[in-house]
Amino acid sequence: MYPCSVTNTSYSSSDYPDFAVTVDLLVFSVINKTLRILLIQRDEDPFRYSWALPGGFVHEEENLESAAWRELAEETGIANKVGHLEQLRTYGDAGRDPRMRVVSVAYFAAEYDLPEPQGGGDAKYAEHVPIVEIPNKSIKLAFDHRKILTDAVERLRNKISYTPLATQFCPEEFTIAQLRSTYDIIWRDTEKYLAGAKEHDDLRGPASKPFELKSARPHSFQPVAAPVALHLVTQPLKSEAPLAEKTSLSYLMQNEETSYAKLDPGNFQRSVLQVDGFLEPTGKKSSPSTSGGRPAELFTVGNLDQLSPPIRPKKPSK
Amino acid sequence: MYPCSVTNTSYSSSDYPDFAVTVDLLVFSVINKTLRILLIQRDEDPFRYSWALPGGFVHEEENLESAAWRELAEETGIANKVGHLEQLRTYGDAGRDPRMRVVSVAYFAAEYDLPEPQGGGDAKYAEHVPIVEIPNKSIKLAFDHRKILTDAVERLRNKISYTPLATQFCPEEFTIAQLRSTYDIIWRDTEKYLAGAKEHDDLRGPASKPFELKSARPHSFQPVAAPVALHLVTQPLKSEAPLAEKTSLSYLMQNEETSYAKLDPGNFQRSVLQVDGFLEPTGKKSSPSTSGGRPAELFTVGNLDQLSPPIRPKKPSK
DNA sequence: AAAATAGTGTCTTTTAGACAATATGCG
DNA sequence: CGCATATTGTCTAAAAGACACTATTTT
């Protein structure tokens, strides 16, 4: 029942405890052939200098999803509710915030062509961090954000197989090869993240060790002084190197470009075209990149929400 | 970030609004060859005499999941955290409770062999309602509970295909035929519910029409005076008619037992045994039911959490 | 022409489904 | 035995996968 042992129409404050409610954002993107998550660096205790998911309090009279969109705009400069945003899960364990009782609703976003991360106005740094680096380099994440991130990575990995979610990491118009590359990258990086998370994740509670300043700053930052500038999200295709060489990890990804199970181009083509309503042809053709090759057809995503049959990762050759 | 434009270690109450946090329960069960959901009938405004999901406030210092287990025990008499309980989704729209701002975390439970529903102690009726009746007979659901139920039904339908969830509706030891019947019932009833929800669901907001007392009481009730009696959950197999003839709908189900796409016994057998670790043989055999037949092997569920390949519903013959 | 990428054809292997056949209990 | 249900076998159709081949561009 709703009102628990209450018989009058409105509650008195003694009947239930007060909670603070926040939204946390998991902003995924594929930049420079790497699956990334937007993290900010905290400049306040607790967890000062740790990384954390962006987020903030839900306002009074504000819907949860509205709050998530608002925070997304504030943190990424995305206007007008473009891209994909869905509720992931709610985290509300009693001890998860040392200061007070906070219930946090996590939202999951998949975005293309994000502008440079913006600090929220305060002295705060933000970065699109490659997810594969998070278990390895033992980046500290504040609160229970590591658990939240792992849940989100699992969800992402599952969801691209049976929904058109992967298209959200591509531009408005894209080629089948771009889409295939997105699948390759997400399957590769999520698999690696989850493998790393499994071993590295000693399942200690959220506030485990004292934060280490040194390891909390393994990347190069772009402190941004200006307040949130709303980059509008229209750029030409093949904007395939916005953050290149900026993070210290990009080169690493290149070196590790050893073999991982990529999808077969021919079979992938058939798979996606076979799902009726998944891809809508535009009639246009892409211009081949610098290295030449036949121009590819451009597609937009249809209005389907379930792919059947699903797009599956290639089995690891036994 | 967590603290939003707050620089000191603890928050002052002006920085964020207060919310009440509740858990709502979606207790599914398969009783008398029918998929059912536990609903209570409200005896207070708002939505007096409407049906609602059971639930209640989260206590201070209590984890969300603990609150859900506590409420489940209170509402169903289930002790000791048996069965399946997982978080579904959080509902927190600003206007969803007319009295105050309530954020409600919905939890999804799949239970076998539930005792008769117990009122929470107050004058409150509870019943395991067949889900197929909810759209048809236009049973009034309070708040946004119809939306929550529909989300849960979709989740249930999806989840039995790629997890061992369906086994949670069976006894500890079960035959493959029992499991197959569970799949048949869930696929049949969820399909029917969702079809009905699609048309009946004029997408008006939560508080649509005034509640009608007559249609809010289409079933026969079992008012239970005693406080929660903790039925322990061990009964022999084939307890296949606990609520028989009690609800006014049981016979309807029998009559409507016209053809729906049932799974092929032979192929189903192979499907489930093929998934390694799904079913664990016990060595024991069931005694054939009254109608005779070869005794079947008894199985328990393994400790797998993903079925691959998934168990799929039979395609409707085109 | 050579290289590179897009897209198609074809063959093989695997999986799913229909349905017959056999097994094992009961009255 | 005859009935009912469980379990296995067999054949067929559909899907998935490997990989060769054709197409269209750039240098």
C-alpha cells in the first residue's frame, strides 16, 4: 500500500524519513575508436580528487527524467534532448554517501560527437575516459560509482544486441561500416572492462581506501574556464579524431589494436539489412576516406525499438 | 558531480528538496495455470477502493532492497528471503502522488506457492489477480501503478527467455513439463495482457477517471483478520489448484483454453537440457499424476544467470 | 593498374522445428 | 492391454558463418 498505517489524507512528517534524491549520469560515447565514459573530478570532500559520475539533485517539482536531461545539458553542453537517455537503476544504500541519506537514480546516455567536456562552472574537470582504463589503472571512483558503472557497461553490452542503441554512437547519417565499427569497439571494450572489473574488483564497500592523489590524476586535463557553451551537434562525417593524442591513453589503444574478434563485413551487412525497419536508406553516398575505396550508402536509423533477430558478437574462435 | 554548487562538507537543507521514498512490489506468481499479480485494495483516499501495488516507505538507515524484502514478507508472509527479487525501475514524476513528492522504487518478485494473501493488519484486502483481467475488466489501479505493472510484465516476458527466472515459479524440484507449462502460461498471459493494455490504455495520466466502486470489486475477497502468519514455503509437488474456483475468473481461463501456441514437448526438452548448467538432475522421479503417464525426472535449477541460447516462444503460425 | 573499401554470391555448418517412435508408468 | 505422459530419434527447413567474388572509388 502507499500510505503505511496512515489514515488521514496527507502525511505528517513523522510517518516517513526524508531523503535527498539525485540523478547520476552515465554518458557513453565512442571517440577515437574507444568507448568512453564522462567522468568529472571532484574538488570537494568526501572523495576529493577522485573521479565521479556527473549528476546533481533533483529539483522540487521536477520529473526524474527532466532532471537527467537538465544535468546532461549542463555537463555536456548538449541542447534539445538529442541522443539516447534511459533510466538505468536506482542506488540508495544507507551508507553510500557519508554525509546523508541520498537516493540516486542513475541514467544512461549514449551520445555522438560530444563537445569537449565542460566543467560545471566550479573548478571542476571533466573528461571522456576510455572505460578499459578504469579497472587497469585503478582509477578511484567516488561513492558506489564503480558498481554503477559496471552495471551500466553490462547494460550497454546487452542492449546493443537487441535494440538500435549502437546507432546513437554514430552521426545522424552513417554507413554500415561505421555502424559495424561501433559494434566492434563496444564489444571489445566492454568485454575488456568487465574482465578487468571482475578481478580488480575486490568487493570492498564503496569507501574502501583513502584516495590517492597521484593515481587520481593519470590523465591530462583540459580545464575549461568558460561556462557551458552549447555546442550544437552537427558536424560532417568522419570526425574520427577529436580527442586524438589528447588523453595519454589513445596511443595505447592503437598498440593494443592486436586481433580481437571483428565482425565479418559481408555477413554484418546482411544481418542489419535483414532486420526490417532498422536502417533507412537515404539514397546518399558517403565520400570515400583518404585511403580510397568504394563509396558507401548512407543510412539513418528507423523507428524500431527491438531488433529481431538480434545482432550478436562474433564467437571467440574456440 | 554530487554536491551541486556546495562547497562545505555537509549539506544545508536549503540546497536540495526533501523526498519521501517508497518501494512498490510486483509479486508475480503462477497459480492455477494463470499468471497473477498481488494487488491490494486501498481503503483510504486518494484512490480509495482502487487496486494498488503493495509497498511502503523505506525506513531511515534501511537499504532499498532490504525495504523491499521487508515489505514482501509483510505482504505475503514469505520469510527468509526466498524466491527472486530484483529492482525494476524507479518512478518519481512530480505529480504521481497528489499529496506529496514521492519517489517509488519498484521491485519485481517471482514467487512459488504463496500463502493466501494477508492484509497488512489494517482493514485491507489483497488478492493474486490474474493479469489478463486487468486491461479487460478495466480494474482501476491507483497512482501510476498501471504503467508500473505494464513495465513489469514486459520485463517478465523478456527475462524468462534469457535467464532461469521461470524456474522461480516452480517448486524447488520440478519436472521439465512443469517448467514448460510455466513458459506456456507466462507467454500466453503476458501477450494477452500487453495486447489488452495497448488498446485499453488510453494514455491519460495516472489519475484519470473517478474510481468506480462496482468495478473495483469484481472479485471475491478473502478478508484475513489475523496478522501476518509466516507460512513456510515447502509443499509437495502438484499443488496445482490452491485458488481454484475462488476467483471468479478461473473458469474463464478454462473456457478460453482454446488453442494458443504451446511449446513442443520434445524440442523444449532438448532446448533446456542443451543449456549447460541450467537444470541440475536430482536423480529422483516424479510420481505420475492422476491421469497416468510415465514418471518424469525431477530437476533443480542450476546457478546460471544467463541462458544461451535463450528459450524462445513459439512463433505464431503465420 | 594497384590498393582500398563496399557490397553480393555461394557453399558449409549449425540450429530450430515438425513430428514419428519408443519408454514407462497407471488402471 | 490401453491410455497417458516422458523422452528420444529423425528428417527438413531456416539461419549463421566462412570466404570468394564483383563493384567503385583514390592514387
